[in-house]
Amino acid sequence: MSLTEIVTANLKKGRIRRKLSQESLAAKAGLSVSYISMLERGQRSPPLDTLEQLARALGTRVADLIRARSHKAKGPKALPEVAVP
């Protein structure tokens, strides 16, 4: 699995777990809805600054967005909550 595929999966799972629409995530991260959609479909790869914005908007860490999950797990793990300064 490529890093883009990992980020794509983790971003979408994190957004859905937090019950955020693409619109609300885009607003929280200061990004466009179309860009969030392209990221979730793997059509774009976010630069580091954008990963930071997305992690902050999701209340998690950049490391959690780029971490590969085990394929053997029964279900996807939730992104951990972190305090955002």
C-alpha cells in the first residue's frame, strides 16, 4: 500500500469517525471541499503543511494520518484524540 493510499484511507476513516462531512472538515482545515474530495479519492497527495491542517482539524497527529494499519485487524482503528494547541 502506497503512502498516498494510507493517507487517503486514514483521512476518510478519521472524518467519518468524527461524523464530519467533507464540507465541515474543509471548513475546519481551511481547505476547499473539492480538495478534500480529491484527497479522499487519492487524486492528490497533500504537502506536509496540509497534513498538519488536516490533523489539527481532526484532532489527531500527522503521524496517525500516515501510519499504516494492520490488515489482520477485524476493524479499522480510530485515530487517537490529541490536544490541539
